[in-house]
Amino acid sequence: MANNPDSQISTELSRELNLFHVTMMGVGMMIGAGVFLGIGNAIRVAGPGGVILTFTLNGLLGMFTAMSYAELSSAVPKAGGAYNFARIAFGRGPSFLAGWMEWFASSVAGSVYALTFAIYTLHFFDQLGLLGWLPFKEYYMQKVVAVIIAGVFIYINYRGASETGKTGALFTLGQTIMLGVVGLVGIFVVIKDPSRLQNFEPFMPKGWSQLLITMGFTYVAFEGFEVIAQAGDETIDPQKNIPKAMLYSIFIVVTSYILVSFAAIISVKTGSPGVEGAPWEWIGSFKEKGFGMAVQRLMPLGIFVVTLTVIFASTSALNATIYSATRVSYALGRDRMLPGFFSKISPKQKTPYFALMYTSLIVLSVATFLPTMDVASSASIMFLFLFFTVNISVIKIRRHMADELNYGYVMPFFPFIPIMAIVLQALLAVFLIHMSFLAWIVAPVWIASGIAIYWLYGKKHALTTQDEIVVLEEEKAPQVKKFKIMVPVANPDNALQLVGNTLKISQAKDAQVELLHMVVTPEQVPLSDAEKYMLTGKEAITEAMLYLEPRFPITTTIRYCRNAARGIVMATREKKTDLLILGYPGKEVQRRRFLFGSTIDPVVDNAPCNVVVFKDCTELSYKRILVPFAGGPNGVFAFEIATILADNEHGKIVPLNVTRPGSKTRDIEDFLDAAVKIRDLNRKLFEPKYIIAKDVFEAVLNEANSNDYDLVIVGASRESMISQMVKGSFPRELARKCNKPFVMVKATEGLRLLIRKII
């Protein structure tokens, strides 16, 4: 096959980073210059208590997303981060956009850190009177120094992951120690002079709503777990070390932020010389320089401490962002979303040097030519978009692929944590418009350019990964019918049981039929060897075609995948299927969390079409059909299927309503009258029956097992999955204990159907 994933370049990244290295990389990217620029503005906008709450709440929100990253990184420990997660969850297009945004955001963040280093370093030397001899304006010198320092760390990244990790760890350790010193001095000052705590009064002088603005502005300082996710290919024991590094880094960073914010607030004594108004107002008046001015009042040599801290912070963050941006562009090239040279690895250093070169071009260009702060705000929005994507991905992957992946970490309180993160991050992204309107112009332009590149190049050249479904064989019939039925077949016996029922439904619907077989290849088997596993499926399709092809247009498809359920759902969506017909597994479903089996359950839950599941239905028509009645779309669909399967001359359909004593009986007659108009059903076939009983299930089961019926049709349960797991599923228990041929139906209609077809 042309797009054989096993034919990709065999050269690999070196695996040299330990837990300390990757933790420090995450801390280094989070404790960037942005927090020092942000403290003064946060105090100005939200007050003394607001700055503490800003970092505390952002830390909590960051922890939510870090848990999503940790879970997904432990299951998919390879370079690419959000790009890989989105590809597994949603496919090629969304994953390319995730990687495209991440590449831009990390690269531009790197240019911001390079400029911050230049600004603070030159300011420090200017304070010492050492820059008077320069013939250039300070603005141009800032650009020159930014390019030089960026070039230094580009070279360090070129030297390899070991050099990158060790250098980054050194600088990050230095900045963390300096922040710790500032925080401890603040605590010591308060112990010595408790009156400084009055600086927190009033706690929130401008109202609680200001928190949304300050949280949105500073949240980019919590994006460090993304760089840890990028290190999956180069980390020792990634399933354990990557989740630990993410959670440890968040804890270290939040603690540091709270300590230095506290120290900044109490640094100035009320009524000190030169301080007008409340101390927090005086600090906030300096905006970006507020943190530096506060620390100068807190401790001797404060300007030196601030400058040294910012130098450590900006360089460690610069190092981490270059690393992250390079790895995501490498991943895009590795999967041929971008040209293949992005994935080339230097033989000696084992680093993706082409990806690094193009990342360097973005970093240096932005640092030299562009209004960096506005573009950096665009990077902040894109980081929020990325986190939004990752939190959606963790929900979908856990729900649909839990059996396929080997998790090293599983977050608690799922799915409430990622849902909370999604809502709050969307809110912060909206409020960022208060900081930069231009960001909401730049971000859509970059995304639009990514969409264009994907359609012009990525979609045509992308390699197939082991997470995708690939067509092995397909024989298409002419498209002559509007209604489409898909029948997945696994073995000849199963196919023969489904043939008769498919025949009747196809005749009634005047439908076109597609037979599908998913070749499930084991994880240890290369996808290129999948054809060796397709013999049984071909035999099953051949058996079914002998009965169906003379009567209907038949399309046959054989695909390979890692998971049959996901493959079937994707096929129904791709083919715009109207009805999916499944066979109930022959063996007993033992695992409690499955209703009908590990394949049927996720198919029934997620298929964007109506579904019919047959169990032991070998007859072509049935004389008496029992339909337990609960109303709703499943009830209408159950009546329709019963009408199709019933004997046209002597058949009877019995809608059964069981009511507990004292409860109101559901009127089947009214429901039938409405259903007849909707689906054009034969009203004469129906004989409603009512039973009053304390135990609804036992009453239905006893009725079903009586000699009066030769088929039972039931609608899929509308109870929550938790309720079904605790109390048991009505359809499953009925299918297990009923000794008659059994059919379960599920209708997907209206808004629910529209959403499933789109997403």
C-alpha cells in the first residue's frame, strides 16, 4: 500500500530525559517572564487579594487540564502532544489544526521570552550606567540581544534532548531558587512586622468580576505541561514519569506564584517615602514593572534579584518553547501533514534539525519585526484553544478507546474535571479581548492559513497511523437507492442469521445494502500484515452475497483497524448510513460494564443512524410479536420494525405496557395513532395489552417467555450508563433471560441525529 505506516523513517529520537529533567522543563515554561510582567497588572486590575486568587484559581484550572494531559500522555507517550491526542480522538483535520496552532503559539511565546530577556538585561546595565556608549537606540539593541539569546538556545536545542533538558533544568532550578528566596523573605518580613498584612485591605476593591480578566491574561503562564507532553519520545519510562512531571510542575509553579505575589503585596509599608495611596495602588501604577518595584522595596539589592530571576525565567522558558514548537512540527512532518523533511533527524545529535530550523525562523522573525505582545496574546488564545481540544479529546478517547490503550495514569472524577476546564477556558478566551483586540484577528488568520495548507497538502499526503481505519478491499455497486443499510459481518454463521432479516427490511425500505467486515489486527501485528486476517470476513461476505445480491445493489467493504466498534461507527458516518443491522454476540456477555458486548455497546451508543440488533432471529416472518412499550422515538421505531417482520396475513403485534399499582397507565392507543401517521404502519396488526404488577421487569419477562409469542422487540434503554451499571440494563437482562428470538432497536432522530452526523 502506498500509505503504509510501517514504511516510515526508522530513525528515532534519543530517550535520555528523566523525571527531574522533564519536570524542570515544564516548570521552566510556566515560570516565564509573563508572570513577572503580569503581577503588576493583576494587582492594578483586581487588587491585592485579586492577584493571589488569580494565580490560585488559574493553578486549579491548570491542574484540571494537566490531568487531561497526564492521562493522554501516559497512554500515548510520543512527541506531538495535543496534535496526537486530537488525531486519535477526531482524525486528521482537527489534529492538524491542533498541531498548527501549537507550533505557532510555542514559537511566538519563545520570541516573547527572548525579548523579555533583552529588555530586563539592558535595563539592568542601563541602571549601572554601562550603556551610554552605545550608538543605537535601546529599542534596536533589545532586538539585537533578543536575536542573539534566541540563537544561543536554538543551538542548545540542536545539540540534542540531553543538552536541552540539562541546560533547561539548570536555568529552571536557578529561577525557582530565586523565587523561593523572594517568597521566604516576604514571609519573614510579615512575621517581623504583622502590620504589613493590612496591605490586603480592601481584599477585592474592584469587584470579583475582574478576576476573569486577570486570569485570562496570566493563564498562558500555566501552559508548561504541553512541553512535557512533547517529550514522550525522549523520556525514560514515559508512562510513569510524564504524568508525575505534569502534576509536580503545576504544584511547584502555583506555590511559587502565590509566594511571590504575597511578597510583592506586603513589600511596601503604608506611608513609606515615595508611596502615595494604598501600597497595592502604588505597585499597580507601575504596571509591567510593578513586581520589580515591589521587590526593590522588599530586600536589599532587589533590582539585582529581580533581574537575575527574570533572566533565569526568560531563558528557561525560551529553551522550553523552542523545544516544544520543534517537536510538534516534527510530529506533523513525521505523519506527512507537513512535508517529510520536517521529520528528518540529524544522525549524530538525534534531533529534528529541519523542524528546528523552521521553528527558529518563526521565533527570530517575530522577535525582530512584529508587535510581539499582541501576537503573544494570540498565542495565549491558541493555548486556550489547545487546552479546550485536549479536554474534549480525553473525554472521547476514554469513552471510546479505553480498551485499546494502556494507561499509566487515570484522572479522578471523570468526566467532571475536563468539562469544568472546557467551560472555564472558553470563558477566559472570550475575556482576553479586553487585553488585545488584535489577538482575535491574528488567531483566526493563522487558523485559516492552516486549514488551507491542510486541504492543499496535508490531506493528500498524510500517512496512515495505527489509530486509523483503512480500506483493504471494496466493491461498489451503482448508487440506485436513497435508503442505505449497513450490515457488519464477522463470520459465516453470523452472516446467515442476519440475511433473512436484512432481506425483509431492505424490501420494505427499498434500500441499498452494504456488507462490512472489520479486520481487527492485534496491537503487536504491523498494519501492513492485516490482509492475513481477512479470510474469515471474506467468507462471511460471500455467504451473505449469495442471498442478497440477486435482489439488491450490494456494496462490500473490508477494512482493517485496531478496534472494530470504532471502525464500524466511522464507516456508518462516512457512508451516510440510514440503518445499521447488527447480530447479537453468540457468547454470554460476562463483563458487567458492557450491556451487549465490547463491540455492540459503543456502536449502539455512537452510530449516527438507527440501529437494529438481532439475536437468534432465523425466521423470515413472525406471527405474534411482543413489544414492551415505553414511548418515545425508540417505541415508534420498534413498532416499525415489528410491522416489517410480522406475518402479513396472520401476524399480530402486542404493545405491552406494565404499570405499577397506583401509577398512571400509559395510553398505547393514542401513541399508536400518532405512530401510524408518522411511519404509515398497519394499525390492524396491533393488539395493545395492559398489565398491573409491582415488578415491571418480571412481568415483561414472564409475558415474553409464555407460549403466546415467537419474537420480542424492545427499545434501547434511555437510562444513564451509571444507572444501567448499578441496577442492570432492562434490554440486556431481557435478552439474557428471554428464551425467544429477540430484537433491540435504537432510534437516532432530530437534533441528536444531526449532531452525530456532524461530529
